[in-house]
Amino acid sequence: MRSSRLLSPEKTIEGKLLQKFRGAERLTDRLAAVLIKGCAFVAIVALVLIFVFIGKEALPIFTSPEVRTEADLGKLLLPQPERGFVWQPVSERPAYSILPLLAGTLKATIIAVVFAVPLAVAAALFTSEFATPWAREVIKPAIEILAGIPSVVVGFFCLMVLAGWLQSAFGWTYRLNATTAGIGLSLAVIPIVYTVSEDAFSSVPQRFRDGSVAMGASRWQTAWRVVLPGASPGVLAACVLGFGRAIGETMIVLMASGNAAVLSWSASDSIRTFSATIAAELGEVVMGSPHYHVLFFIGAFLFVLTFFINLTGQWWVGRLQKKLRGGS
Amino acid sequence: MRRVSLALLVGALVCLCFAGCGGTETGGSGERKVITVKGSDTMVILGQRWAEEYMNKNPGISIQVTGGGSGTGIAALINGATDICESSRPMKEKEKQDIRARHGKEVKEIPVALDGLAIYVHHSNPIQSITRAQLKSIYRGRLSNWRELGWENAQIVTYSRENNSGTYVFFKEHILDNEDFAENVQTLPGTAAIVNAVANDRRSIGYGGIAYSTGIRAVPVVGKEGGEAVSPSLETVQSGKYPLSRNLYFYTAGEPLGHIKEFINWVLSDEGQKTCDQVGYYPLKKQ
């Protein structure tokens, strides 16, 4: 009896059960896979729909003769006779030069990144390499809470407090200017750069540090020459993310930059950025007017700009990763 | 099989998106008697106070007041997204035409209160008065130093409203004679932000409603060359002596009806007009 059951045992009852179970498992597996893929698709579909919508509204700049008499690509980008580069959309003679806006956007973004990246990367290096567990437990959440502050609150803080401090420190004519806005923006950028580069530092294998210390390097030398280069793709990715956040941020620049569309190199002049312009003007434009389409063109331009920055960033990160792997 | 289900999923999502877009227009005026009021940021406080008092008296009615700027309110009226549009500037002919074209109705313009546009300076600024011509030069960028107005040698920092604001349009028409603002004029979202900026910057100048004049000084304005400087006050605004006074309006598409009409009538009554005073605006002159 016993031996006969043992001869073809599991294949009879338990085997069948197992097969059934596997079948069910496969079904749920598949279902889950479809569901997850669906989720990923939602993001892509949303992206495509948004782009199609923005693109459609921006298109008349190129196609509609009515809109083109007031605003075509040449009027948007080239200097106009007598007036040069002027953004004056609500006027007897509207002028839609987007160059002052582009300059303003880049000024604020670059100042924000220059200010935020060294601070955030150094802070991340400190928490991952030097800080005692106690200090890490305090610093990390504190910086992450910074990301949770609504940007309108940061903007108001810049308008009320920061602008006054900076003006009395540097004696600027304009309280609200590119630097004030840039520093305000950096408050929004720091948490992103910090979080992502902190992750990059902690994913550098422990054996790298052990090896370095075993060779007689100090902790500082290890951090600076081993951990930082080892995490460089992650740090770069962090910078790209931070740049993208800064270029699209709206409320902070709307409140802290002064919103005067001045084309200049000075960091203490007022600026007007793309995002703030859209936020301030899209509410009142008459649908279908040249002004309306120009604002959507700006939106599309901003979209394409961030897209290419992200693309270049990714390519660069990939190259760095390859180089690191090739070296080891 | 997998492809098919994926395609279905994506298709369903796209349909959902479109359905969502189409579905937002419905709703609004139901049986609950909701009145939506939208427009001028200058008038938000006033509108909200009116709404509160009126709702206390008439529990069956709910009034929703939002700001955004006169231009935003007018656009909403054109698009049929609001019952009443609050505006701090008269509607342009083109906007009236838009409403005629969209709704087939004439626009009804109802002045509901008076406002004086104050010129703000820092409280330590000693200048006694400013003329219309000087204001124009300042905001056109031709006059840029306080020395020329008899104060210290310092650059004038100019603040203005965003171009979706009725206050902006009023200033542009009445002070700049419809010419453009200089490009270094800084624009801020909302009168409160301007008051704040001026209060924090002793070399600056700004403009906005009188109701907001806390923490700064409103300079008396000279209307015509050689005329006297007038400070904004009830008498000067009601008599039209103050050069920068204006009507604040309600607009409706077509004659207001039913509960909307009742609300507007109440606003124009003595009781409603009393509220203007409390918020810092001026009641209409009694006829």
C-alpha cells in the first residue's frame, strides 16, 4: 500500500493541486502585470494628451494668418524696429518678444542651481559619510520637510523677508530681482538634489570605503575621492531634476522676481519668467487671441526645453555610468 | 490577447479623459439657488462681505465670490462660467460684443460702489503731492529719480499690478493715456503684495485701492497742472474732485432675473451700500 502510493505519489493529488495553483498564480500574475503596465501607460497617455493640447493651442503662431500679423516666430524671437525686445502684450501696439522672458527664466534657474547644488550635495555627503546616526535622523527629515512647504509660502517669505535682507546686505535698487528669486527657488531645489544625491551616496558599496580606508586614506579623502566620484551619475541626475524643478517653478518667481521683463545681464535686475508670465496672464486672455496663442507657445517651448534638458541629462548620466563601469 | 487588453485599457482611458472634459460645463445654477460672483481682486473683500450679509438674511441662497482680476471675471462672464462679474473697470466694447455673440444678450452694467485709486509711497517719504503728469513720467520711465520730485538722490522703484487687473487697466488709461508701462516697472500679483513691497522699500511707489492703505502713505494727487492736491476721501471721491476715482461695477449677461436681481437690488439699497464704508470703499452718491 504504502509503497504503491509512493511510486506515483505527488503526481496524483498534490501534483494536480500544485498545477492548479500554478495556473491561478499565472492568471493573477498576468493580471497584475497588465494593471501595472496600465498604470505606466496612464502617465504616458497623460503626457501625450497634454502635449497635443498645448501644441494644438500653440499652432496658430505658425498657421493662422490672423494671429501671425500680430505674433509670428520672427516677432517672438527677433528684435523689432524701434522697440527691440519688448514684452508688452496688453497694449495699443502689442509686442510679444519672448527673449526677455527666456533670459529671465535662465537667470533665475541658473542662480538657483548654482546656489542649491553645492549646498545640497555637500549636505548629502555629510549626512551619508560623516554625520552620527543621531545627526542624520535630524537633518534628513528636516531637509525633506523643506520640500513639503507650499511654494506660495516660500514665495511670500521671499517677498516679505528675504528680499529685505538681501537688499540691505547688497544695497540693490530693486528689492525683487533675479537673485532674490533664484535664492527663493533654491529653497525648492535643495530638497530634491539632496534626497536624490543622498540616495546615490548610500548606494556606493561599503567595500569601496573599506578598501580606501585600508589603503590609508582618511575619511575625508575617502568621501571626496572615492564616494563622490562613485556616486557621480546619481549626483548628476539630481542636478538635472533640480534644474527641471527650478525652470518650471511658478509661485516663487511670481512673488519674488518683480516680474519686469527686462533684458539684461545683471543679476540684480528684475526678471519675468515663462512660468510666471503664463500664471499671471492666462487667466485674463480672450480665448483665441494672439496673446492666448503666444502664452501656449511659451508653454510648449518650456515643455520642449525641459524635455531636452532631461534627455541630455540622461545621456550624460548614462555616459558617466559606462565610464565608471569600464574603469572598475 | 495581452495587446488587445492593453489597447482597450488605453482606449478606455482616453475616452474617460474626453468624457471628463465634456462634463465640466454642467452644474452651476440648480435648485439650491447658487449665485456665482467672479472678477476684480479689488472687489473681492467687498463682494464677500455683501455675500455674507445677504446669505445671513436669506438662508436659501448661497453666493460664491472669487477673485482673479476684472479681466478674469469678464472672461468668465463671456464663457458663461459666472452669474455676476465684478469689475473695477468699464467693459470694453469688444468684450460687450463677445457677450452678445455668445449669449445673444446685451450686457447689463450696474455701478455698485466707488473707489479711489491711491498712490502709495513709503511712510518715510516726505513728498507732499504728485501730479498726474509726474505719475505718467514715472511709470513711462522718463522720470526715474526722487530728486526731481524734491527728495533725496535715489532711483524710483515702481510697482504695478499684473495686466489681468482692472486697476492696471484703469491706471493705464487714466494716467498713462493708454501708452505702455516702462519695461522696468515691476508687477506684482495683487494689491496686498504691492502694499507689502512699498511698505518694505523706502524708494518705491505703487498704486491700488484705498481700502488697502495700511502700512504706507497715500500721496495727495494733483489732477490738472496748477490745480490743488487732493487726498482720497469720501467727499473728494463722491464729488469726483479726487482725480483717480472710479466706479466699481457688477456685470450680468442680459437683465438680471429672479434671485440674482434680488441680490443686486439689495446691494444697491442703503443697507448694502453701508457695507462699502466698512470695507474701505465709498457708497454711490445718492440720487
